[in-house]
Amino acid sequence: MRARVAVALATVYVVWGSTYLGIAVSIRTVPPLLMLAGRFLVAGLLLYLWARRRSPVRPTALEWRDAAISGGLLLLGGTGAVAIAEETVDTGVVALLVGAMPLWLALFDRKRLGTASLAGLALGFGGVALLVSPGAAAFAPAALVVMVGTMCWALGSLASRRAPHSDPLVGTAMQMLAGGALLVPAGLLHGEAADLQVPSLESLAALAYLVVVGSLVGFTAYTWLLRHARTSLVGTYAFVNPVVAVLLGWAFLSEDLTQRTLLAGSVIVAGVALIVIAPKWRARPAAHPAAMPVRAR
């Protein structure tokens, strides 16, 4: 199990770090929310058909409701905020702002952090602050959008973990389908119908990468981790993804990579290391057994 957790965590580290670049390229000729709707509807349908072939489980109405809640928070609220912000802000900066997500997890999960975990969070956020502090006022609106998105992602992660699913893969596919369906009216309300055009081959290639690697591989690994690893460990991806995103933005999009960026990235990785080696979170007593996370059967 430790080896599986390590592989899944490394997958989320690298894959989701690269999706910031994929989103930036795909939204060059495709509106952000409608692009995400296509991404998750296609990925969700493929995963659902494959998962149902290997599992006789038929999802219940309650499971579809839970999928709509968690999928809406994760994909519409979380990923949607990232795509909208990337229209005006560098991918590396957006990824660094997403680094605040573990703080919201700590607040919403009602757990008490140990000293090492607190030190890791402080060090990680210190690195984020060091990297994004110059010129922060210039992207304040986009930063606010991303911060709201990180809150949605934290709430969606906890909702996903606590929602019982007879088959985890079916549950993941249901989240993608529900989130993708919610992104369609959100995109229309955002006025994206007027921006539709024939997408470039570059955008289509980036969208295909997001469907196969970012969604089918990355999102499946993430939802599996939520049921098999402690929340504080899963949340560390938010510190590693920015480092990957900053490097890819510099290499492929000519985004700035300064000494400050390198120093801040090193501090963020140090914070991740502290959280990874920290003792498990000590849970406060729950008022009712239903308040405790549900493990996959």
C-alpha cells in the first residue's frame, strides 16, 4: 500500500503540475469553462463506461447527488477558477496561489495539526509569499478568484472522501460527468458562447492531454489517494505542483524564472518534506460516526 500511495502521489505531483500549461494552451482558442466542460464530460464518459464494464454496481440517486456536490466543488469551483485566472495571469503564479489549498483543508477537516505539519505549512506558504509578492496588486482580481477556487477544492475533496461509493472508479467518473455538466451552464452564463470559434490544432492537442493525462490519470489517482492516505499528505501536491508549473511555464511559455523563483521553489519543497514526514493528524472527537471519513470498501 505504501508503494501504491507513493506512485499515486508522484503522479498527482507531476501530472497536475503540467495541467496548468495544458489549460493555458487550450484556452487560447477555446473558452475556459466550456473547454473544461468538454474535458470532463469526455473523460468522465470514457471512465464511466470502462468502470461499469468491470463492476456490476449500479449507482444510486444518493451517489449521483454526492457526485454532483463534490464534482461541482472540485471541477466547477476549483478547476474553473484556475482556467478563468489563467486568461490574465501566468500559469506559475496561478499554481502558486493554489498552494493555499492545504490551509483550507486543515481548517475544514476539523483536525489538529502537529508541530512538524504546522511548520511545514508555514514554510510552504512562506515560499509562496516570497514568490508572488512582487507586483501582487496587478493580479488581485484573479488572485481572489483562485483563492475562492482553492476553498471550493478543499471542500470538494472532503466531500469526496466522506461520500460512500460502491466502486471508487465509478464514483470518480460520476464526479467528472456531474462537474462537466455543471460547467456547461456556467460557461454560458459567463458569456462564452460568443467566444466560440474553430479551435487550433495546438489547443485540441492540449485538450486531449488534459482529458487523458490530466483527468483520467491525474484525477483518478487523486480521488484514490483521498480514500487511502491521510489528508495532510494528499494536500502536499499543492506545494509541489507550483514548482512543476513554474518550470514548465518558463520552458514553454517564456514566463519569468528569476533567482527569487528558484529560492521560493526550494522553500516550498522543504515545506512539503516537513509535511510528508510529519506524524499523522490527531483527529478531534467526532460528534457522530457519520462525521468521520469513509474508506473505500
